[in-house]
Amino acid sequence: MTDDILERARTLSGYDGVSRIRQAQDHDWVLSLVPRAPRTLLDLGCGTGALLGAALDRWPDTVRAVGVDGSAHRVREAGARLAGRAELLTGDLLSLPALDDRFDVAFMTSVLHWLHPDEERAFAWIATHLAPGGAFVLTTHHPVTDGAGFGGEDVVARDALRLLDAPAHLSGIVPMGVRARPVAGVRALLERHFTVEESYERTVPVRAEGAGQYRDFHAATFGTYFSRLLPDDRQTDFFDAVGRAAAARTAEHGEVYRITVRAWRAVRRPR
């Protein structure tokens, strides 16, 4: 293919069009964990602003909403979606500056595995930015993994490399089973700063309508994290192979893979 898939992967653009494959499925679930209508809310890893928009629609009396994301392109997309209803910042979630407010709710969805091994740094920052009685609501991913810890998107990337007759050992990739941490490991990190009030999980199939849609989903979600295993002149081929690999897995299993998503609500521990 000769389209701009590699550039889209580099900028993490196009996520709105494919988010229903995974993250958008969790929005209502996440919002239902908020115990009361917030006046102030914060979304860390806000992406294109879909969760923020849903939150503001649900709680129209919100007086301040802030979203932060590491992708400048996604922040621009969020700005277009939210049309001034939220303050949007581009920033590394592991080195955020202090904000001049404390929030009734802070969200972090489908993000934590990207912060490994420094998740606690983000948790400490969030704890200092919650208002008294404020809630931290997050989701974590826990895929089925093999003995080496590879699972979820790792297996699709490995299949894609095989289709290209490239080494499929994923050298240099931190396995999803390591990045995602087991549930007990996430809980232990949370409990250094928070009390976990509620925690629920559900297992969901990851499906796409075709190879092209999954190719776009992979590019917009994982960027060049996996494609960088190949030289620049083969990376476009890698994304095409990801689509073909996902289509093959769907033909064989009825889905690309399954993943367990856990939603948590926590409050700051007394100091």
C-alpha cells in the first residue's frame, strides 16, 4: 500500500475512527464508577477527548475539565472534538508539572501499561491532585500470556513479522505480561497512595471488521512500538502484515484475541 499509514503511526492519528475496537467500549463502565457528579475532572492520557466528552455530556454542570496526553496530534484532535469545553495539555504523564487545582475525579484509561516500570510516579502525582473525597478511576489490561510473558498485541506483531519472513522473537519489546502487571501487582502499587474502593473486571474479545481496520487500529494505538523492529523501508509492510495477521486469527478463532480489562476506583490514603 502507498498511503500514509507510517506517518499516522508516528503521530498516533486516526484513533477516533477505530477506538470502538477497544477503548470506547469501556466509557460507560468507567463513568458509572464515579460516585457523584464531579465539579472538576481530569483525564490523564485523554487521547482524542472521547471520554472527556462523554463525561461532560453526563455532567453538564462540571466547572473545570482538564485533559493531558503525550501526543500533540491527539491533543489537537481532542481540541476539535471538545470545542473549548476542556483545557487540554500536551505532556509526559511521568513528568507532569503541578496544577493549580484539586480534582473531584481523575481518570486514566488504557494507559497504565505504557508507564511501566514507573507507574508509581504517576500515582503519586495523581494522589496530590485529588480533592478531599476525590476518586481515581482507571482501567488496566491483563491479557492471556505465554511463558515468556507475551500476549495481546504481542502475538499479532509476532505473526506479522513471520508473514514478512522477519525474526519474530520481539527482541527489545517489553512483553505485555510485564508491562501490564498482574492484578495483584497493580493493586500493590495503588495501595501505596490510595485505598481501593471497588474493582471489577470483564473479559472482552478484540475484533475488527477487516484487515484494513485492524491495521489502522494498530497504527493509531501502538504507533511504531512494534514496527520499529524493522528498517524504515519495511515498516509500511509491517502494518499491512498486522492487518493480515489479525484477519487470519479472526478466521481461525472468531476474534483477534481476548483481553481482561479491570476497572478500579480508589481514593487517596489519609496522610
